[in-house]
Amino acid sequence: MILLTAIIICSVIYAVSIGANDAANSFADWIGAKIGKPVYGMFLCGGFALLGAFLEGGKVSKTIGSGIIDSSHLTMTVAMIGIAGAILWMIVATYFGMPISTTHSVVGGVAGLGLAMGVSLKWIVLKKIVICWIFTPTAAFIIAFSAYSLLIKFLAELKIHSEFEKISKALLTLTSCWVAYTWGANDVGNSVALVIGSKALPAKTACVIGGAGIFIGAVLFGWKVSQTVGFSITRITPVMGICADISTALVIHFFTRLSIPVSTTHALVGAVFGVGFSQGRKFVNFKIGRDIATAWIVTPVVSGAISFCLYYAVKQWGRF
């Protein structure tokens, strides 16, 4: 009972950290476009993420919970160690306002556990995940770049740009909510997949708990990273935000339907770069882009190393 309580607490803490760090995925452009107060955006963000977690959260959880290492090796103790390793890195990243990938964090943590236990990793699945990590920001960049360029040309030819601007704020709110929904559906698995894989809780119950944690993290702490993405990469207008949101949601929802864990952060940052780059290189902050990319690369390595070390530390204390 104590171990079950501990793993649920760890899962909720990780879900809160996901909400804090990844709220930028859906409402950073909404905040950057100054549609409303950040606190209102975070409530909408958290609410739709919870809905996505409840309705579709189980699809990706299975891949993370049993696709990297066999679920027969996932005891509740092992699952708790994996979550704890991901949490430690997430806390550091969130403190410094860096929009890293929680997907990278949990995948690295699970792989680190597998190496520490000496069990076989499912390299084919890992290869597929890594390929998708590369494809996600690239696809979002291309879609956002193309969509914004075509939309601006279309509005200019019809001379309805001013009319479109009047409804763009409402459209941006809707598209941001869509991104939040797909984020909750895909990323809740990052916090509860190991819980489900270890059979500590039923999948639906775990997804609801994880979604609630994401909601809390977004509402209480999500504004910091949202401002980094919304203001630091490029200047966001409502029209740009709509194109970035649509490209992000399309990419993430596509992979969610395929039960593949991808980074919503990757998609959003790639999309924001896409709409910014469509106006010219000078409109994009490449320095912060390099910093974010570095964090993405470092994340699975650091998270995996932490889980690896935590496993051996717990093993020395006689917990196995």
C-alpha cells in the first residue's frame, strides 16, 4: 500500500511538472499574441489537456509502458524509479524556463532503467521513436511555413486581411484549445505509462489522475515557459498563432492516433519557427533555438543516467 501510494504521488508530481513545462505547447502563441491574460490561457490549456487525457490518453501510454522494455520487468518499485529520474530533470529544466521534451525525459528514463537491469531494450521501437522525434518539428515547420505563406497571400489577394484579423483572436483561442487537447492525449502517457505498465492502476484511472496533475501544473506554473516560447523565438501575431497551432495539432494528433509518443514541444517550437521564418530570417531568434535544441538532445541522456543511478542506489538499499 505504501509503495502504491508512493508511485501515485511520483506520477502526479511528474504530471504537474509536465503541465508546468509543456503548457507552452498550446498557449504560448496565444500569450505571445496577447489575446488575454496568461492565467486565463492556462485554465483553458489545463482543462482541454485533461479532456484529451481522459478520452485518448491510453493510446500512447501502452507504447511507453511496454514498448521500450517488456512490461514484465516493470515492478512498481522500478516504475517509481523511472518516474523519479524524469522528475528531477524536469524540475531543473522548468526552473530555468527551458521548453524541453517530457517525452524525451520519460523515454530516456525507461531506457536507463532497462540498461541498469540488464534487460533487452526494444531497439526497433526506440529507433521508430527517435525518427519521429526528428520528423515532428520538421513537419510542423513545413506545415506552418506553408500555411502562413499561403494564408497571407490569400488574404492579400481578396483584400480581407482586416476582416480576418477581427475573428483571428477567437480562432486562435479555438486552435490553442485543440493543441491542448492533443497535448493531453499524447503527453499524459509520459507521466502514467509506467504506472499502467507496472499494473499499479487501471489505464483509465491513471490517465485521469495524470490529466488532473497536468491541469494543476499548467494553471499554477505554466506561464513561465509559455512566455519563453511566446515572446523569445519570434513576435507572434494572431494569424501566425493560428497557423502554428493548426500545424502542431495536426502533427501530434496524427501520431497520437498511431499510438506513437512524440514531443508536442518539438511540434510547437518547430511551428513557431516556421511562421517566423516565413517572414524572413531576421524575424527568428536562432540563439534560443540552439539552446532549446541542445536541451532536447541532452534530456534523454541525463534522464536515463539519473534513472540508471537511482536504480543502483535503491538496489544497494536492499529494495530488490
